[in-house]
Amino acid sequence: MKRLIERTRYMQILRSWKEKNVIKVLTGVRRCGKSTLLQMFSDELLQTGVSPEQIQFYNFEDLETLALGDIFQIHTHIKNKLVADKMNYIFLDEVQNVNEFQRLVDSLYIKENCDVYITGSNAYLLSGELATLLTGRYIETEVLPFSYAEYLSFLTAYSEKFTKTESFANRENDDSETSSKSEGYNLYPKKVPKNESFSGRQNDDLENVSESDSYNSYSENFTKTESFPNRVSNSLKMNKFDSLLDFVYYGGIPEVYNLLIDHPKQSDIFVESVLNTIIEKDIFTRNDIRNKAIFQRIIDFVLDSMGKYVSANSISNTLQSSKIVIDSQTVTNYLSYLNDAMLLYSVPRYDIKGKELLQSLNKFYLSDTSFRRIRLGKAENQDMGRLLENAVYLELRRRNPKVYVGKLRDMEVDFVVVDREGYTSYYQVAWTTMNSDETLERELAPLNAIKDSNPKYLLTTDRDFNPVYNGIRKLNVADWMLSE
């Protein structure tokens, strides 16, 4: 059974553009939920009195749909089913699989009483001829995998399907080496009930915690190992802290959580199949890649370098040190293919002092954190800080039209954000700053060096009641992700 939640933000966008004279375009990485959104919107139309005859839904991943023929045959098929004198809602899912789909979309758009919605899983959907034909006549919405808030909504809706009493942190493992890595991984001070969420707790709600059970020692327990507890079965956690760990670990692909309920051992196999489909269909086949082995090496390199500065030259030089000859222009092309497939995002550097974009050394973040874990086989105790940074990037991208990585002289600011009203803000991300004063000072230093008055934030997993340092607000990252 496919379990669904309403993804309110995207549904509201579809509702707001319903029957407006523009083509509604949903883009996003494969299996992020685009098709489900269209289906849910179609179902909502039926519930509001639209007749089934007024709705036509075509999934061009389905061979039966592709068997309708070329664009002329598909166009005729759709035209013959249009209901006269009533609005017709045309949904074309993964339409980029149809040769010359641009002409099909354009022809449907210009027909009277046709409200057209399309989806696609790569950047080619809005490139070339379609962009030329439809300039000013479409509205694009990027669909990302589940946000943390959506993930919690899913947990809440289907909480009876998950084991809530067993903690990953307390689960025993026969592997003594793994157990030792998780030793001391206690998400709560001893006197705080494990089933209690901090989301609604105020400062004076700590009467059950003695002075010795300080939040400093709590945070140290929570963050020292920076590791995921051992995971088996479908025991996703409902409290805020464990659920954030689960979310960063499993990512946001909606179907993963359906599998964790019904077939938990298949969830990783599913992610691997999605990743392989992106690579084979959206990259290799579409771009006629001949030397797939070298491209696979580049994919591994970029995924392993998530959140680090990367250039085509650095990749080329690294490969050449392994006796693999490839020029930087070819690497540049390969990186653009990865971007076009929406497997990852290339995030440019922004010179905060000079207020300009820099042309080299972008960072790369993944469209879903699970891809890196599955592709590279990373251990559960690796790279928690970088995975969290990737999750924060996706949330910032979800909320804002422009997200950059910042440079200020020889210092880095994790993210420079320009919101929809044109205002700038700065974000630094760290797993914790409570293990030492030096760590806190190091994370604050780039933000303190910025002399303008724009908002500055430090996001961590710490629970220290949002202190302010020289105008810099320190926020708990889980609270921040739920704040919008």
C-alpha cells in the first residue's frame, strides 16, 4: 500500500495556478514525488466536482502510454477526448521521454479550455526549444524530496506502523566493534524521559534535571561520536532528535519510508536502483557517454567531495595521478550532465566583500543525502557534519531562490542566501559547538568578520536555548527546519 501525505507547499502552488493561462511545470530528481503530486491534485479536482472525462493523465514512463505513438498521434488521442465547453486538465508526466514533446506541449497550451501540467526529471525539460517556444508562458516549480517537516508529517500520519519503543541508540548489536563505536551515544540526560520531545519545553520545564545534568554534558553525549546508531527493521523514531538523525541518514525520497514499513531490507536496494536509473537513463544514454568507467570514477569523486570545493582541474589532476588521462573540459561537461540530471547541485562561491560571484571552485551538494551513503558505502559513523550541511542546503534551496557558498578573504561562510524579497542572510552549520570554546569561536569567526547588518545564524544540533553572540543567533537545526 502506498502511504501518502499532502505536501502542502506544492499543492498550494498547483491550486494557485489552476486554470491560469500558463503551463505548470514540475521539475525534480527522479522519485522525489512529482508524479504523486500530480495524481493527488487530479484526485482533488474530482473531489471538487470535476468530471473524470475532463481529466487526462499520461505517464510517459509507462510503455502503454508511449505506445500511443509519436507527438501527432498522442496529440490526436488527447484532442479526441477533450470535453467541449468545459475546462480540460491535461497531465503529462515525464514528458521528456517523448520525442519533440515541446511541440506537443505548445499545441495543447494554445487550445481553448486546456489546463496543462507537465513534469520532468532533468534540466533538458526547460532547455532549448521548449524555453524558446514557451518563454513567458510557463511557471516552473522545483520539487525536492521530503523536507524534515514533511518527513515528520509522514511519521505522525503512520506512527502506528513504526516501532516507537525501541531506540536505535540502545539497540544491541552482536558486532562488538560496532557496539563500541556507539558506546555513550545517549541522546538524553538520564533524568529526562526518552519519550519526551523538547519541541514545546520552556526553560523552566527542567525541574527533573539536576544541575549536574547540564545541557553541556547532554550535547557532548549527543554529538561526540557523530555517528548513526545501528539500523535494522523499520524503527523510525518520533522524537525530534532521533528523527533528525533518521532523516539525515535515510534522506527524503518518499518511497523509502513506505518500504521501511513494509519491506525494510529493500529500502537501500530501492535507492540504489533510483541512483542507477539516473546515471544510466538521464546521463549515459541522453549524453551518449562512451567511457562510462571514467565517468563512474568522477561520480564517486564528486559524491565523496560533497560540501567541499571542487573544480574540473582538481578532478582531472586527481585522475591523472591514477594514470587516467582526461582533460578538464571533458570533466566540466560531465559535471554539467550531473547537474542536468538533478543528481547534484553546483553551488557557486560568492565574494561577500566584493559582492560578486566567483567563477571557480564551486561546492556540490546532493539532491538527496541517501545517494552518497548508498553509492560509496559510507559507514554510519562517517561525515555526520557534512550530511547535516547538505540537509541544510536543501532546506535553504527549498525556501529561497538564491543560495551560494560564501568567501570572505581567507574564511568560508557555509551559505549566503538571498530571499524572495532580495534580502541577504548568512548561515554557518556545525554538528555541535558545545564540545569546546575553541569550536564555538571557530564557527563564529567567519560570521563575526562580516561587517554588514544582515541576519547571521549558526545552526547546530545543540540545545542551549538559542543564545546570541555579537548579533549572531545560534539555533537548533531541527527547530529551524520546522520553523517555516
